[in-house]
Amino acid sequence: MQPQQWLSNGKIFEHQGHQLFYVDSNPGCRHKPVLLLIHGFPTSSYDWQKIWAQLSEHYRCIAMDMLGFGYSDKPKRHSYSIHGQADLHEALLQHLNINKVHLLAHDYGDTVAQELLARANSGGITGYISACLLNGGLFPEAHQARLVQKLLLSPAGFLINKLMNYRQFCRSFSAIFGPETQPSDRELRDLWQILQYKNGNRLLYKLITYMHDRRQYRQRWIDALNKYPGPLLLINGSLDPVSGKHMVDRFRQLIDRPADIVELGKVGHYPQWEAPDSVVNSYLSFVETEKDEQLIPS
């Protein structure tokens, strides 16, 4: 699916003066469970396009471009935060009259998912039936940020951002993929095209402040995973230099509740892009197993 087709399949949700783009695979569908997919940095809901059709056979899939990303508005004078992005997801679900969902998140989206789980654990209005996390900075001490991320976060971030171009994007993006699962030239052009929408490629230095949020709310978001009562799955591309095998090792140290872990040995930071069939199969196997276990009398 090309970006233009993805865009044509979407809708606009207006909230607090901002237009937010989202895709809903089965609008108004009542007989399928809802799966909320949350994308990463610096990309968009288009990250899910390779697994969208397969998952939509089983779920009503909903994915929003967060504020500052993809085809959503990108206000320059806005203070971007993980809490704010979580607010937007809750607002969208309320707008769609949905109060129970499965969660599937990646990268930056993992942190948004952690905040949503923290709220649910404290009696929030939305219930999360299950949660699946792909490669992401779940623990700031294990997140090995790339040089370009550190520069964007620095006081010179605005200038660094201004100097970034397509060639640098391709080099940085390809470096976090596995050597056998590299993005094609066409895929890189598509991703860059979406990043440029409404000059989003000039906003990265403001969006990257989520790294501060991760440090500030570290314990809250670790507790969110440990206290979450539902089934939890981690799918991780081991060759990811940012949050690969070392993040899984840290997960095993800090998360003391039951959780399923799937490690994809030849995959990098974008499992849903690099190994879509493996991600879908792992995810569907996980949810089916959980359904079967719920049917077993205690």
C-alpha cells in the first residue's frame, strides 16, 4: 500500500483545534475486537501498513498519526509530550465510543502505551484487554540513542534539524534495520514523503523531547507494566542497535510479572516492517493462546 492510498483510507478527527489523521479498518464494526496500534518516532501510522490487512481480518484496527507526525497537524508552538499523545488516543477512542481495546505499539508508541496502561491501572475509563510492545525504549537506561537523536535533543537541536536532508535520513534510518532486512529505495522515499508532510521533517527537535519524559517518569512507566493485569507480549528485533537484545535483557530484570517474549534474531528496530509475517504470526498466536487459557476452568 502506497502512502497516497493510506491517506485516502483515513479520516480526520478534530480535537482542541487540531486535525488528527487516523485509519479505521472497519468503522462502526461491532463483532470484531478493537486493536489500537500506536506508531513510533519519527514515522507515522503508515508503519503498520505491511501487517494491516492480515490483522484487519481478525480485528477492527485503528491507528492514529500522533500530533506532530504523519498526516496529522504539526503545530510549531506546541509542547509535545507523551502524556499529551496519550490524551489524544483516549479522546479518539471516546469519539469513536470505544472503551475496550487490545494494544499494539512500537518505539515512541511503547511509551505512550505505558502511560495508557498506567492510567488504566489507576481506574481509567479505557480498558486494555492485552498489550503487545515492539522494539522501543521501555527503560531509559537501556535505550541506546543514536548520535542524531542526541544532537536533536541538544541545545543545537534546531540547527541540526534544519541541516537534515533526505540522504542523511536514509543513512540514519537504514542503520537501525537488520543487514538482511534493509528498506528499499522506494520505501525510504515513501517514508521521507510522509515525514515532509506539513514540514514535519523540521519539527523533529521538538518531538524528540520524549526522551526527557522517559527519564522523568521512568518508575511510573515500569510500574505500568508490572501492575498491568492483562496478558503482555514483547516482540523484539535482536539486531536493533537502539533497543534490541539489550532491551530484552533489561526487561527480564525489571518486569517481574508473567510476559511472553518473542526474539527475532535477524531483525532490527522495525519488526513490523522487516518481518511482517513473523510479527503477525507471533501476535495472533499470543492472543489465541490467551483466549484458550481463559476458557480453562480454574
